[in-house]
Amino acid sequence: MSKNEKSTKNWAKLWDEYTTALEKWRTSFQSLQKASNDVQTTYNEVMEKGLHESSQSNMNQFLDSWKNAMNQSGLNAFKQFGENWQKSMDQSGMGQLKTYGEMMAKFAETWEKMWRK
């Protein structure tokens, strides 16, 4: 096998690893987007119903509860996304993209610090 053929095979393998990792990322990102949309839709429905059918104290209680739940779930979602990203990068062996996953994990930590009560 010539050097050029070996280089081509290495490139093809690297490209396959990249496209596999990219597909995993795309799937994870789409899941995160869908979950975000579902949360927003539900929130809008609850707020609309609450404004018409609940007292101000019930609405305040709901808003406090919702804020706490969102802070916690948002933190977990970012942590999970970062962990999944890191796992997929470990499997593909792509160092530069793994660095991105580490950055996402750091973002999740920062998010938690910002939204703690």
C-alpha cells in the first residue's frame, strides 16, 4: 500500500468519525430544542389558564415553583448535554470537539452558579 493510499484511508476513517460525532451532536441538539419548545408551550398554557382561573397568591406560588423547577431542570439539561457530548467525543477520538464538550460542561456549571438562590 502506497503512502498516498494509506493517507486516503486515514482521511476516510477520520471523516467517518467526524460525521458520526456530528450526527450524535445534531440528535442531542434537536432533543434539547424539542424539550425547550415543550417547556415553553406548557408554560404558556399554564400561565394563560392561571391568569383567568387563579388568584394572585396561587399565581405567585406557581411562578416561584416554576422558577425553581426551571433552574434545576435547566442545570440538569446542560449537564446532561455536556456529558453526552463528551461521551460521543471520547468514542470518536476527536480531541478538538471534545474540548467543545468540556466548554459546554463549564457553561452548565456557570449556569448553575448564576441561577442559584
